[in-house]
Amino acid sequence: MWDSAIQWLIIIVAVLVLFGSTKKIPDFARNLGRATGEFKRGQVELESELKKAMYGKPETPKENEVNYIEAAKNLGIDTTNKTQEQLVKEISDKFKNSGQ
């Protein structure tokens, strides 16, 4: 009888109107949205930690982060046994030398 999510939503709104004030409905919806967002963020973080623990692979760089290893490889710089600082210096030197 109550298979659809819309029917459940109508029931919830009716109960809120009967037992609570209509001013509380936006607050309830806002808090429900925040709780859902927190749950999803926690789920993504947990999945990331599990993958990291299981496979031992470092996470991929974030959207605005620079992947210096990939950049150095694209410029033809050898990346074996070099720190990020060394790669940054070599990339910088490569750009300085190419501008002359």
C-alpha cells in the first residue's frame, strides 16, 4: 500500500503538520539534508581509508594539486629516487633554461 517514496513523504509531512508547527518543516528538511551530506562524506572517507589500507597505494592528487612526478616525466626528467623538492627544482630549472 505504501510503496512509493512520495507517499511516505506525504505521510511524514502530514504528521509534522499535525504534531509540530509548519515553521519546523524547513528546519527539519535542512537538518535532514545536512545529516545526509555528513553521512555521504563519512562514507567516502571510510571507503578511501579502506582502499588505502588494503592496497597500500597513495591516493591520486586532488583536483588542484600538482602531480610533480607526472609533470617531470612529461618533461623528460628522470624521477627515480628523487624527492618532491628535487623534482620541483629540476622542473623549474627546465623551464628557466627553455626560456633562454
